[in-house]
Amino acid sequence: MNNRLLSLCLLLASLWAIAPPSHAEGTWDLDQLMQSLATTRTGHASFIEKKSIAILDKPVESSGELFYNAPDRLEKRTLKPKAESMVLDKDKLIVEQRGKKHVLSLQSYPEIAAFIDSIRGTLAGDRTALERNYKLSMVGTQQDWNLNLLPLENKMKKVLTSIDISGSDNTLKTIAIKQADGDSSVMMITTLPTPLSAP
């Protein structure tokens, strides 16, 4: 359950990762960040993810690609160390591993419903929706910023400690997730041109 939840959190958090560069002028603040991220309609990025799990001596590393189509479809294709895919399509999560496909209804995971709604609120530029579920803080400049999200609800606090997102303009660099059980992960993102055959 925890590994599946962490993967889903990473998948959803990755929605921030694939916005094209912005060249907006003026003061850079949380409102501007939300607005610029919300303009993304499609995206493509590569990722390297390192998961630190308490029972393992060293982090587990994986890599692959991310594809996003607004408003609510995201695919995470892991290529190494083994091929697998995760697709968030509206209210369904489709996981393919070892030649088997599993379809999960997000309604079966009420403890992360707020997380999902908040991510979608962010994509829509809805800061109010985000602040219903998280305490937000942001530091840095337009070229080098860090956004910190702390869950407000007790159910989320039992699973998630914090999310830290760093980037430049509206291009994301890293997503760091800390779980309540002590496990953590860091995803490093590199924006790529959107292929013509993107899903």
C-alpha cells in the first residue's frame, strides 16, 4: 500500500514537471507560479527517480519518461531497471507491470483524494483549492524557486510529511517527497520536446 501510494503521489506530483519555459516579467510569487503552470496543455520530460527505503542500504534508482495531456491524463513510463507504466486518466489509475495490467479506481483511496484534488486545482491555477489541503510556502526567485507543501488533514499527515518542488520559471527541476513512515524519494526532471506521437 505504501509503495503504491508513493508511486501515485509521484505520478501526480509530476504534473508540475513538464511545463515549457516561461519568460514572464515582474515580481515572481506563488500566484504567478500557479498561473504559469496552469497554462501547460501538453508536456514531455525524462526523469531519474531515487527512492530511499528504510529497509534497504542504498537508494533504488529508476528512470524513464513522463507525458502529460491537460486536463487530467499523465503517463509515467519507467524504462530502467525494468519496463513498467502508470497512467492516470481522469479518475482511474492504470498500472502495467510484468505483463499484467491493473486498473484502480481513485475512489478506493479516500485518504489521497485531497492530494488529487489539490494537484488538479494547481493545474487549473486554483490556489484556493490547494490551500484547502496544504500549507504553502515559497522561497527564491523566478530563476531559482522552492515550493513547500505541508498537508493539513490528519489522514494525509499519516501518509505524507511534505513535498518540496524546485524549479526555474515554470520548468520543474526536482520533486522531493517525504513519507510519514520515513521513506522518501527525489525525482529529477528534464524537459523534452513533445513528440508527435505523444499519448
